[in-house]
Amino acid sequence: MAASDIVVIMDFDKTIIDCDSDNWVVDELGATRLFNQLLPTMPWNALMDTMMKELHAQGTTIDDIVAVLKRTPIHPRVIRAIKSAHELGCDLKIVSDANVFFIETILEHHGLRGCFSEIYTNPSFVDEEGRLRIFPLHDFSKHLHGCHHPCPPNMCKGVVIERIQASLSAMEEKKTIIYMGDGLGDFCPSLNLRDGDYMLPRKDFPVWDLICKNRKQIQAEVCEWSNGEEFEHVLLHLISKISIGKSNTNDNTAQLYSEHCKLQTIPGAAYKAFTKTLYVPH
């Protein structure tokens, strides 16, 4: 199996970038107090749409929002890892509860947009008045998505993964999925991963805690990571490991980052100690 038979699916907030993009924009634009006042009164996506309306009314422009997004913290090793995985031939996708405008602006700023074949997230657009509009991926005011796992009402990432898996199953070559995430919403897709896939939870973040408590429900191999350096190390090592293991060849591509690498895996026994879909084509 070459790296082209590997599909890498990543969350965005606190996985690719080192913060929550919604909170980052609100805080950097000085609207935290209003955000906290409105937070108990409406769903998250509606709140973000309202915040964009209020900021627009106060004179905040799209250029102001773009400038803030360009300052979003992202580890340079994460940037390097994404570019390396893409150059090796992996199919990279994003599944995120952020929104299209925030994600694409940040990716384009760092030269990463072309690395991703698909982005599944909440829709957003700039209207004729120059105001950013943000909407939920799943309109839960009409009907619920029906997931009983801790998914937000506007997005079940498990449903998104099922659709990706269905599209991959139509291909002749078997694909291996590597999923990277940090939040509660990343637990549901981890349950959909199969034997031979890999789940990479960010250590000491909500999805890691849930996996620790429900390890027997996860069929995929679990490999944790903590920071940008480990993001790069674990991801590229796995790509190399999968390529070597399936192809039984030792070409230069498969050997990339394969030497002196050690993964922190989470076997089932270790847990005894613990008592939106929008298709955006590139």
C-alpha cells in the first residue's frame, strides 16, 4: 500500500490550530463580554452569526476578521507535517465544527489549502453587506441527527465519517484511515473506524479521556499525541509504517521518518487504571 492509499482526516480547532477559532476571533476583536452574555441564550452557531452581526454593526470589516485569522496560533511542525503528508500522496480531509470562512482563510495564509481534498464543516459566506454569515451544518431546528454520543446538535462527525467510508468502499484499493482530533465531537467518528485504521487523540483533551474510559469500543489502533512536535512525529511515522507494512517494500518514500520513531500507543489494558455534511471541493 502506497501513501496514496492512506486517508488522513483531521479536526481543525485545537488539532491543526492551537486554539478554538471562534473564541480566538471573538476575543481578538474585543467582543468576549458580549459573547459570554449571549452564550446561555442561543445555540453556538446562531451565537457566532449574531456576533458577526454585532461586530459588523460596530464597524468591524471582513479585512479585520481576516487579519485576526492570520494571527491564529499554529505550530510550525503541524504545518510541516501536513505538507509532508500531502507530498507523500496521502488524501487529506478536514472534519470540523468551525466554519468554512475561518478554516479556508487560515489554511490559505499558511499555504495549506491545496493539501486538503475536502472540508466538511459549518457553512459560512460574506453577504452583500459585507457581513460574515455563519450557519449550522445540520439544521437541528427541523430534525435531530439522532446520535446519542456527545455530538453537538449541528454536527455528528460520525455521520460524516460514514459517508467518507462509503465513498472509499467504492474504490478498488483498500484505504486506511488515520483520524486526528481532540474534542468530544471526535469520539463518535472514532467508533466508526475499523480494524486497521488509526485513531490519534490529543492527550489530556476530551476525546482522549472518553477513549480512555471506552477503549474496548474502539476497533482502530490508538496512538496519542500532545503537541505540534508529536503531531508531526506520530503522523509521519504512521504513514511510513502503513506504507511499509502493506507494500513490503523499502523504497525511499516508505522509509521517510521510519527510523528511531517510537509511538505512544494506548492498549486496552492501560484503561483499567481509569475508574456539519457540507462538501467543499478543492
